[in-house]
Amino acid sequence: MVRHGVEKGDRVVIYMPMIPQTVYCMLACARIGAIHSLIFGGFASKELSVRIDHAKPKLIVTASFGVEPKRKVEYISLLEGALARVQSKPDKVLIYKRPNLGHVPLAPGRDLDWEEELAKAQYCKCVSVPSDHPLYILYTSGTTGLPKGVVRPTGGYAVMLNWTMSAVYGLKSGEVWWAASDLGWVVGHSYICYGPLLHGNTTVLYEGKPVGTPDAGAYFRVLAEHEVAAFFTSPTAIRAIRQQDPEAALGKQYSLKRFRTLFVAGEHCDVDTLEWSKKVFKVPVLDHWWQTESGSAITASCIGLGNSTTPPPGQAGKSVPGYNVMILDENKEPVKAKTLGNIVVKLPLPPGAFSGLWENQETFQKLYFQKFPGYYDTMDAGYMDEEGYLYVLSRADDVINVAGHRISAGAIEECVLFHHAVADCAVVGQEDALKGHVPFALCVLREGIKTEEKKILEEIVERVRTNIGPVAAFQKGIFVKQLPKTRSGKIPRSALSALVSGKPYKITPTIEDASVFKHIEEVLKKN
């Protein structure tokens, strides 16, 4: 990088798969004070071009191919498509050619070969930077208008990550840690790359999926082979394993002798998935909650500080030291315990949290700090119990207004997922002439379920009525083969809400399989 003019403060876009070379690039940027912007490897040309134009990188680093369960991802053609659109072209493109996956030609004068450059590389001293120097820009998904590039300051982030590895996750240096995420997301930045390495932990880098590479036993194999002590994944990944292998029979052949704690985050974890995980993995399973903006946990069971490993089901922990989490109503007033409201953090934010949005300070102020002055608005909804445990139910915009009653989509999903036949579900608001909106469930059944769908829906409706009450007005649902999800496992609720209401909807570029929307449309027509 230095040989090609990359200096402190320059941006480097990294567009690469889940391979060690991606981590090497991140660490190289950190060493010389360059600001990396890692872009998730599955992004198509248009989204990639928007981010390149916004970051204005001096150098782009990419790989020849990515590997998915049924296909190769052609990074070079995706990048070429993006570069054809951009105003701000990089000086050079550094390409890592993955062995045994096929040849890619280099563009003369622009492209550099990874192995050739490595052979010429000189030793490079660490470049000192101020503690608030940006380490990276991470673009959050579903951006409209100016891209939302979260800026992470270097010093506070390093201190916070090192502290959380022991305080939150309970690890000693020398132990093996695995965060089953992607380097392109915040979990990958914090807990595949920087956190474990700062704390002296071996970090597992896994290019596969929870299922299909080759089967639902893959996670168990990795945990056993690498003697992982603590593991971090998403509820979506666990539900995928359970859907294909309800008894976890494939996992039983592996001995997980070093494994002691499983952490989940990324979305609300329903109690049924939590209990299944405890039974199958035979370790404490702890939900915790954070955001791209925070960079690490906002609430958690800090087991390194002696917190309980058996907290109440459904919670996502208590405020992590440094975070003062509160629940406010729409009038900016604190609410009573167990009352649904807006989750906010009293300012100031602790070290490690974002310091701004790249070249977009106006949105930074307006989006996060305007609605609740003196607080950071997480834009999530939930409640706190008397003991200070937080229950995150949904994004604030996922609260369904049913005839003036604010009903959490997450609370209804919890009831739906409790049914033994349901593997996954999404509850969204469907427009209703009388009540404004009513909850509508899209359910995915487990493999091999023979019960009639009508009967399953009746049982779910009854459970919601018992647990949440008639006020939820929940009566409608359909059964589909799968749900549309972003590559980070999030459900596009606003698009689904528009779809079930018969309105035009937008499919964002982060959706993994856009054809699922057509399938849902067909099921809706039949019903």
C-alpha cells in the first residue's frame, strides 16, 4: 500500500470474501493510519459504486472469487461494473487471486497482483495517530440519500474491545473464540478481527454457512475441531440449523469439550430458539444487544464481571458499564417498568461508539440526537423490567399500531415461534379499514410437518390471544417456503408490510434472494 502512495487518512476500500487476506488488509490499514472501508462481498455493482464514490478511496483491494454453497461470486466483474459507474476512481486496484478457482485478467496500468506486491513489500513502521483518528468507515445497510458511513475512532475502540473480550464474553487470553459473522458487518470488524487479536485470542474465520456447507452439522464440527471456548452467532443461524435437523443429530457426533458459552445477537432471540440452543449445545446461551453504531454490546450479561449465566428468558442483558440505557415514551418521559417504549442511551456515549457519519454530519445530528435531546436514539423499541434487564422487541418502526394500541411485532413473533411446527416467522402490519393496521404472520414450517396449515394457524391465533390479548387483533397468516432476509439475517419488514397490504414495495440490494417476494405474492393470491 505504502509503495503505491497510501498515507495516513487515505481511504482504502476492501471488497473481499471471508478469507485471511481480508484481515491482513484491515490490519495493514490500521498500521499505517489509512482508513479502511470494508464492503460486504455480496454487494452488487450499484451499491458498491455508491459506497466507492462516497469514500473516495486511493486504493481498492479485492479478490478474484468468493465461494457460496452453490456458486462462485465473481468479484472482479462486480467491481468492474461498479467502477464503470463511479466519478471517483481509485489510483490502483490490488487483486488477490484465489488458488484453484479460475483465472482473472489484470487491467494494465491499474491492477496489481497480490503475490507480486507481497514479494516486493518492505517492513513498515507503525504510524502514530490521535485517539480519535478514524480507524474505519462502515456503511450500514438500507441507506437512502447520502450513504450512512459509520466512523469508528481508533483509541476508544481498541480499549473497549479489549475490555469486552473478558468483561462481556468471559475469555482469557490464549483461548479460542469464534464469531460466526461476516467481516463486512460490525460483528466481523469488532469480533472476528480486532477484539480477539487485541485480547490475545485465536479467532476463527469461517467462510461457510450454518447449513448447506455441507450440512446442519457444520457449526458443531468447527466448534469441536478448533476447541472453541466461546461462540457468537445469530438466532437466524440457529433457526436454520433447527429447521433442517430438529434433534441436532448431526451435531451429536462431535465432542465440544472446551465449549462453555454461546452468545447470540443481531436480532431478538425468541425464547423457544434460546431453550433449544441450551438443550443442544449444553452451555449457557446469552442474548445481548448492540448496533453498528455502538461497535460493541450496549446491554449484555457481563459474565466476566460475575453476572448471571441464567438470566430471565427473553431479555438481552443489563446496561454494559458506560451505557445508561433508558426507556422513554413519545413525550420524552421515562416509562414504568415493563412498559413498551423507545430505547435510548443518555449521553455521553462511551469509548468505542461511533464519532459521526462520514461526510454527513447533518444526518448524524438529525437521525440520532434530534428526537430525544440529550439522548442517543437507538431507534429500537422494548421495555425494562424491575431488575434492569432489557427486552428488545423490535425496531421502533416495527411497532404495529392496532386501533391506537401499540403492539410489538417481536412479541407476536415470540408467540408464533413457540409453536412446535414453526421454524421461522415474520409479523408485519397489514393495512385494515377498521383498525388502521392488524398483525399479519408469514410462517415457515419445519421439515416433515404433516399437520394441516389451517389448524396450525388456529393454534397460533389462540396462543397470541392468550399471551398478548385480544387487543393484538391477530387472526391472519400464511405459510411460505422461506422468508426474505438481508445478508446479515434481518427481515425487510417495511417491504413485507407493503406486500401483504397490496402496495408497491422496494427490494433493497442487501436482500439475499429477491425471488422469495414473488413466491410470497403467489401464496397471497391463493389465500
